[in-house]
Amino acid sequence: MTRLTRRTFIASVPPLLATTQIPAWAAPASDLDLIAAQKGEPALVKLYRQLERLTSTVTLMTTGAHPDDEPSGMLAALRHVYGIRPVLYCITRGEGGQNAIGPELGSVLGVLRTREMTEASRALDASLAFGSQGHHDHMHDFGFSKDPNATIDRWGRDRVIERMTWAVRQYKPDVIMNCFLDVGGQHGHHRAANVATFIVADLSGNEAEFPEQIAAGLKPWTVPKIYQPAWGGGGGVYDDETPPPPTTLVIKAPERDPISGATFPQMGEWSRSCHLTQGMGRWRPDPQTEWPLNLSWASVTEAGKEEADIREGLIATVGHIAELDGMPTGAAEALRNAQGLIEEAVDDYGDPVVVTAKLVEIGKALKEAQSAVPPELQDQVAHRLERKIRETDLALATAAGMQIRAYTDGADLRPGEEIIVKTVVDAPGQVAVTSITVKSRDGIGAGENDVEGVGVNIAPDAALTNPLTEQFDPLGGNGDAFVQLTAEISGYKAVLDIDLEDALRVLPEASLELKPDAVLFNTEAQISPVEMTAVVSGATTADLDFDLPEGWAATAKGKTGTEAGTFELVPPAELGTERIIIAPKLLDKPAYAINVFSYPHIGRSVVPTEIAIPVQAVGAALPEGRIGYIGGGNDNVGTWLSRMGVDLKELTAADMEAGAYRDLDTLVVGIFSFGRRDDLVAALAGIHEWVRNGGHLVTLYHRPSDGWDPEMVPVAYLQIGSPSIRYRVTDAEAAVEVLEPDHPLLNYPNKIGEADWANWDKERGLYFASEWDEAYRPLLAMNDPGEEPLTGSLLTAEIGEGRHTHTSLILHHQMDKLTPGAFRLMANLIQPAKRAS
């Protein structure tokens, strides 16, 4: 093997010693980051993976509703066995889900799950696109639904179809794979993605549909084939009421990937384990080698036809492009030559010098063919050749021994500021870097490359960086700015898009941290001004305007003009049950908070969000008694009880070990706590005894998987329903029937009436009880449209001298949303047992 002299471009920065692949989400890579990247992906493995891409010209797009809907194991097989390019399309960001790893919820959780989905896509070598486009987009994850068409209508039918059509025209998939079936018993969001897919397939090829997309440069695209799973989606959550469609195709793969030695389900878990907010990632010891599919729609064959290979009827390889009618002889010959060289290069991947020579010839052949494709074949061919050239160039850089870094000093920018983008190229002598430029979006300008790097400036009116990135491409070119590098290798010019190690972010010129982020005034308790703390960056508290309605005041405690200050929020003297929104201004512009969070699997995220603090007045009379709360870290119930005016004791592990609950009248257990608090589980026998002696135990909703043993956890038998789709009411406005109108829990200290069920958010409740001991009495009945009433949402039982009350109503969420009725009902639930009996 020939030994090559290496050169380092931009010599002021030390050369790299190894191939790196640093995700573009962190600060500039540290020495340990670089070592980990080198260790995790040896150059030969990276080269083989890049050569795999060249073996197919097929694109397969999955259509799902949320991050984590994708069938990862099957996609790993399609990518690494068949060479097929995966594209993952998600309608929402998953912001309505739960967070198993931290406190981020709502729109900030949407950013976290977007980052997880990006890393999951990177692990699958898949492109990614989202339908939802911003924090306030109507196409958001609103929790759960059962009706696909009602879901699409809530998202906005035209919006859903237009954006999915854009994705189909942008990525030109040869195959679309629905992640889930449209059958009763499935999540309505999943069903909605399925329904939308078939609507889009009927119109994406019609240039009269969404003509603004055509005017912007997209071309109509008729999808050749659509597949659905030929398996059900049942289990602990879903309950397919209709059998899956018949199998017409089986995706087949060997037991193990020859390079990694992993099974394809295990390779799928490399991706799936990125969805940690959803508790995903598990060891898969058993190989899976087959995935059954149903050909449900086709424009190139007959729907329902049995097939031996997913690539049947498709332009599957560079060699297939050569055989298209109308392809000029010279172009066809170049493509056949490229096909043969691709097959040889894959076989020779262990000899980078040989592979380099072949890739140079492949690149030249592809460009020769690209320049000769006639107009009538452009729509079918141009995007395939463009992709293969980009993939060839990246593989060539790896085979030739190029190691490239692009980064800034990691500082976030404000409008009007500048930064230097540095590029370091360690390459052998045969490689000549001919240009380094920075490509960026509108509002970000870039200068010429020099010894320091490329100067980048942010226009004064530049838009802020959207942390909800709309697309991701594993070939690079992501973010607000990236480096485009051209290198000449053996007479061939390779163009490479290099993502920055530290994403360039444009943030507001000033920011505000204002706490608390929601305010409650209880008109049935003593009303005092609420202290609010403000920390300002890039300005001072003198630049802050609370912009309050008439009668409200925010009075500074101490002098203004500093970076931090305290204010008292004072309500009007006459305060009814009303809500206002505090939307402060900073420097006469809407004030932004900067949320920063970091997790090992996604790195650091910086999220600017416009501040809008809700303030709600409620009239919730409080019972007398000593109240305790045991939280699992997944709700804010303890905080809200305190803000209502409850003298609350939050019990620690030491408190539980010492039996401090025995001094209380009521003990509230937060959601999931039996699965999160070992000290709580260890104290169960003592808690049950305390209940029998007169205590009131109140348990908020738990899933069966949250340590809820129906024989051991409740004081008497109480089973959580499964599959959960049968035991939830997703209609937040569902009528509520009171089964025991005179029961104290519904009458003291607040009489719960129809108004208390108004303006609920997202849903009524989930994980309702399905079976219970006769000691429990159901107090409420409710149901979704067309379904039988469920009575397991609020149960209470007299046990000895005490009481156990269990509710699956999402009171914790309603309190976060400041729903007045939830506070009144919670005030009733915490009353002592002897008063409630």
C-alpha cells in the first residue's frame, strides 16, 4: 500500500489524528470527544457504511405522527442490507407526551424530542423532516385521540395534506411505509398519519394541487408504492379491533450485520435508544430476519400484488437508470461502468487506496451521465444522480484519508454580532483543498476564508434560530450555517457539506428569566402579592415593562436598572375568577426566556421562547387538616397545593423511613411515584395500617408499569385497565355524570358542579381502573363519543377508620394549565378521612 504524505490546511490549528464524526449539537469537540468518535467508528467501518449507500437509488419514506413511531429494526435492515435511503417524516414533535428523564414539557419537550429524533435518524443514516414548524403550530401533539379524521381536522386538514405533499415532492420517495394501521383501537394520531398518506398519494403528482409548491421549484411526484404493516399494533396501550392486512411482501435480512455483528433489531435499538424521554432502548437478544408488509397502494403495479422484493418495479440502482428508455448511449455506458465499480468498491472496502481510485471513476461517470440526461428523464433521474454524487464525494473523502472539522468558539450570537467559523482539514498530499465557504440562511452573511477562518456576521434584523429544526440530512448541510468544502482528488472535484460541531445559533439581543412561570390566586384564602424574580441578560430591569391590564400592578422591591430584581405582582382589590397573561416587553420588544438543557444522548440545546405567564384566580375553599405529598418528580402537584394555600409537608425518603406520614391526616401520592420511589414502596405496609387507623390516602394516576401491583399497592384490590386505549377519555369536554351527588368528596369544602368540568385541557383522564374491590365506590362516569361510559376515573373506599381515594383524572396536568375546577376538586380530595365519611 502506498504511503502518502499528509497536509493540514489552516495550519494555525493542530491536525486531527483520526476520522471524526461529531454530531452538530455540542460545544467544539474536546479531546475526549474526538477520542470517543475515533474509537466508536473506525475509518474502515465508516467507509463501508458510506459505500453501502451507493448500492441503491431507492428512497423509502415512513409517515408517522410522533418521534419514535418509526419501525427502527426494519429500517436498519433496509438501509444496510438493501442500501435503501430512509426518510422519516413526523407530523408532530411529540410535545404532548411524557418525559421520563427530566422536567421539560410542552414546547420545550418538543425541542428535546426533536433532538432525540435527529440523533435517532443519524443512527439509522436516515433523512428527517417534520410537518410541525414552530412552537405555536396547530400541528402539535395534543396527547391522545381515537378518531383519525377528527385529529386531522384539529391539526387543520389543508395544513396536514399540504405539508406532507411538500415532503413527498421534496424527497421523491419510491416507497412510502405507514408506521401504523388505520384500525379501531389504535392511537388516533397514528391513524391520522395513515389516512393522510393515502390522501397525499392521490394528489402529489398533480401540479394543480398546491401550485405554490410548484412555483417555488418543486415538481409533482407520483408515489410508486405504499406499504402498510402486515402486523398489528396491540399490546398494553393499543387494541387492534381489526386484523392486519394480508402479507404481500416479506422484507428479509440475514441474522446479523456482517460489519458490526449485531442483529438488525439491535441496530434498530441503536436508534431507538435515542428516545429516552419515552423510556425506550432495550437489549434485543433474539434476531429478527423477516418483516411482513402489505402493498396497499401502487402506481407502478397492482395494489395487493405479491412481491418477492420491495424493489420490484422501481429504479433501484445506478445500473437500472442506464436501462431507461431514452437514455443517451454515452450516459448509459457511463452509468453501467459506475454500477460495476460500485460493486467492486464494496468488495474492496478494506483497501482504501483501491477504493479511492474506483470512487474517483464512479464520481466522474455519474457527473458525465448527469450532464447528458435528457429533459424527459430529468424528473425520474436527476435527484437520484445528485444524491449518488454527494454520497460518492463523502465516501471518497473517507477513502482518501481526509479528516475534517468545522466549528466556532461555541458562543451563541445576537443580531449584529460576528463570529469566526474555523475549518481544519488533515489530508494526504494527493488531496488539494480548492475552496472553503460557509453556506448560511437569510440574515447570516459569510466572508472569504483566510488563515483565521471564515467571518460570519448576523444582520440586525436576522430571524432567531428555530430550535425546532425542520429537516436533517446525514450527508451534512444542516443548521443555520455549515461549511462547504471542495477538494481535488486525482483530478476529480469532490464537494462536501460539513456540519459545525457547535451549531450556530442566533438568540434574542436580550433575555429574561421571570419566576414563577405561572401564578395562582386563591380567592378563598388570604390573597397576598406574589413575589416575582426577574433576571435580565443584555439589558437591565429598567428596560422591563410588565404590560399589565388595568387594576394590576408589578411593583419593584428595591431599585431598578440592575440585572436582577424582585417585583410584587398585586391583583385588583376586587378579584373574581379570571385569567390574565403576563407578556412582558424588554427593550420595547417581546421578552424571551432562554431555556438551556443538556443530556448525554443529545448534547446541549438552547431554546428561546416568548414569555407568556398565565395568572389565574380560583375560588377553592381548603379543608382543615395536616396534608402530605409524595412526588415522583413527574408532576407539580406539591407546588400547586402550596400555592393554593395548603400548609403542605413534602415527604423525603428520610421522612418515609421515619414514618412521618403517621402524623398526617391526608397523604397525596403523585403520578408514577410507586415506580419512582423505593422508599414509598418500602413503607406500604405502614401506610396501609395508617389508612385503617384513620388516614386518607389519595393516589393520582399510575400506569400498570409504574410499580402498580393491584394486589399490593392499593389498600384493597384495584386494577389499572389495559390496553389503556379502552380505559381513557380523550375528549376534554366529555360530559361528566356524577354517580353519587351527595358524596362528601364532591361537596366539601367545594360543591363540584358543571362549571368545574369546563375548559379542561387535552383530555379528561387515562389509565382508568378496570376492576376493583367492592369496597371502592365509583363517583363519576364519562366516555368518549360513541363509547360506553367508564366509571373508573374516581374511586374511593372506606377502609377501617380511614379512606383510600384513587383518581385517573389528569388533575396534575389541569393544575399546570391552571384549570379552576381541578384546584377545587383537588381541595376536596385532600380532606381528612373522618370528615369525608
